[in-house]
Amino acid sequence: AFHRERPYLAGFLAAEFHAEPERMTAILAPVGTPPLGVLARQLEAAAKAGTMRRISVEQFVVTLIGAIILPFVLRPLITNLLSLHGERFDEFLDERTTVLPEFILAGLRP
């Protein structure tokens, strides 16, 4: 929903991170680092319990971010490649809110 309301933000940020990585790092510094240790412990506990396969926190986070953000970053390509013009892209995003969690959870099952 955040990126649907700001359709050009993801692409802009991606371009800025490449063009001015130091500036973007400085802008994000006040936010602090995310609590990856908490997530890493949760992932490890689930793997030890046998409820999901083992995955590093880094791989999990990058996969999740990529799956969520990429359609917004590459919207022009995706809309043309998949003929998702106009409302069809919004319908695609609506479907993705169901498909993506199921897809990720299926990939984490042992």
C-alpha cells in the first residue's frame, strides 16, 4: 500500500542509492540499523524446531525486499512485458498480496 501511494519512490530510491550511496547512507543513519539479530534468532529457532528450512537472515531479508519492491522499481518493464497496463497492474498487485506470502512460506517449509 505504501508504494502504491508513491509509485515512483522505489525507482527513485534505487537510482539514488546507485548515484549517491554515501548520501543515502547518511540520510538513513538516523533511522538506525534494523534489529536483524531478533529476526535471525527467530529464523534459527524455527529451523531448529523443524518448522522451516534453514536460511540466513541476510538471504531472507533480501529475498523479501526484492519480492516486494521489484514490481515498483521495474513497473515500466513489468507492465509492458506482461501487458499489465492501467488497472491490470493494480489487479496484479492485489493478487500479489495473496500469492507472495504463500510463495515465500512454501519456500521456507522444510
